[in-house]
Amino acid sequence: IKKRKIGNTDLEVSEIGLGTAPIGGWPKVVSAEKAQDSLNAAWEKGIRYFDTAPLYGSGMAEERLGKFLKEKKRDEFVVATKVGRLVVTSEKGNEKFKGQDPYKDTIFDFSYDGVMRSFEESLARLQLDSVDVLQLHDPDNHPDHLGEAKKGAIKAMIKLKEEKAVRALGCGLNQNEMLVDLSKEGCFDCFLLAGRYTLLDQTSLDELIPICKRDNISLVLGGVFNSGILIEPSPNTYFDYTQLDENWIENAKKNLVRIPKDHESADYWLNKAYKLKKVCDNFGISLKRAAIQFPYLNDVVATSILGMSSRKHVEDNIKDYEEKIPYEFWEKIKKDNLIDQRAPIA
């Protein structure tokens, strides 16, 4: 697996990163043994970038990752975790993550002290004395959070970088607009952007990517399959974590991922995905393979995080990453206006 640099830092990351939400129990239970096996498979295949967060299994993903990395040399891997949520004891637990401690949940906290506490607790769970990338997690879930983050969380993150407890600062979101706003803070080395630079949706080319190129902010991509539609498009599939049925627009708004634009509808996204799949079929390649490889054609992208909860997931994804796609395929989808004309294809 090739490596790319993050922003102006000296951090080099593998082009594929392992996302640990699945080993934190989302969307289904993953045993401790299976979690370690998928981590081992990722390591064997050359994956050296691991993305985690307190949210995933209310600390369980960090603990499982920490147990795995304890056996590895510290300079051989890059770990990214997140701040903005604290793990707390709770009567109701968190039903979204399966198999986690039933009396744990997370709460939002974008204060300076909250970030410092979150960071210390993450270090303990990861069994590390530093992390490489520290990211602000979902400051768009509530109107007050961004203001709190600017007053508190971001100052704490800058302090941790000054103290060399972290090497790079980032922010993770599903939308472009707030990252454009946060770029003005002038402290970020990378942005974890989910779903907005994919084979299906390149809206980050409007404003965000030009800013990232100008300021040398790398993109770390999540959601390259747009929640599943780029694996197998069908009327029951998901886009932006929301089922593509007649209620997609109102449910997408409720899910707080982002506000869909006027031209968007379930049919709009499905038809676009079907057209892409047809071209893939004509070239004898899978839609999933094209979805994995497309982002790397843009040098603003440092790595792409794939959530993998089994050895087979890892092996299948690496195969799709490695197998060559002819230039004529990219040329064809551009000519047919299935991707943005500004998207690089070589």
C-alpha cells in the first residue's frame, strides 16, 4: 500500500486506513476475537493508519485497538482519535453500538477541559502516551457546538499539539460548509470528510477542496461508498446513512447528516448510481472497485478510511484497491457527465 503525507506535517499514512466503528459494534456485534483477526489482517496487508473515537462502542473500539497495537513498534503505525464526546456511565447505555458495555454512553463536550479529559482517557484506552492525529468529532450536531468548539476544544487541541502530545490536528464531518468555516481557524492539517468526495458526490470541489489545496490541508476520506449505494445500488439501499425511499429527504434532515439541496431526491441519487454501475459493467469492473480507487486520483486526498470488521472485508477491499482500472473508464464517466468536470482522472 502506497503512502501519502498529511498536510505540512512529517506524518506519512497508508492510502487505506482502517476505520474502527465496526469493531466498536456498529452496526452489529463483533466478537473480541474477530476484531483482533480483522486488525491482524489489515496489518498483514500493509494498512498502517487506524482511525478510532471514544464514540465507537463507548470506548470499546479504542480498547480493542490499543490491545492490538501494544505488540507493535510505535513508529510503525499512525493512530487518529477524536474529541468532542466523553464516555460516561449511563443507565440506558447506547443501543446504536452492539455488544458494548450496557452501562456506558457518550455525551457531547466541546469545552477546553472536556477535550483534555477526553484525550487523557483515550490515551489510557489506547495504551499510548501520544496520538498522531487528533480530530474534532461532529461539531455540527447542534447549533451551539461549533461556538463551544471555537472557544474551548480547538484551543485545547492546539495546546496538545504544541506540547507534542499530538502531531496533526483535524476535524471530522459529513458536510463541506462547516469545514470551509473551520479552515479559517488556521490550525488544521487535515479534514476527515465523509461522503462528499466520492464517485457519486464531488460537492467538496465547489469550495472546500480549493481551500485545502491552497492551505495544504489534506483530506482523509470516510464514507467512500456513501453508506452502501456505491456497493450495490437498489431501492432499499442507503445514502448518507438514510434509506433511499420516498421519505429520504425528511429522514436525512432528521439524521442531522446535512441538509439536502433542492435537486436531491432518492431517485436522483439512485439513477446516478445506476448509470455509473452500467459503465462499470461495460468495462468489467465492479462499482465498489471504482468507488475505492476514484479518490486517489486527487492529490489532496491523503488516505481513505474503510470500516472493516472481518478478515474477508480487508482482503476484498485491498484487492479492489490494487486491481488496475483502465484510464478509458475514468474518461468515459467524465465524458458522460457522471462525475464533476473538475475532478482529476489521472
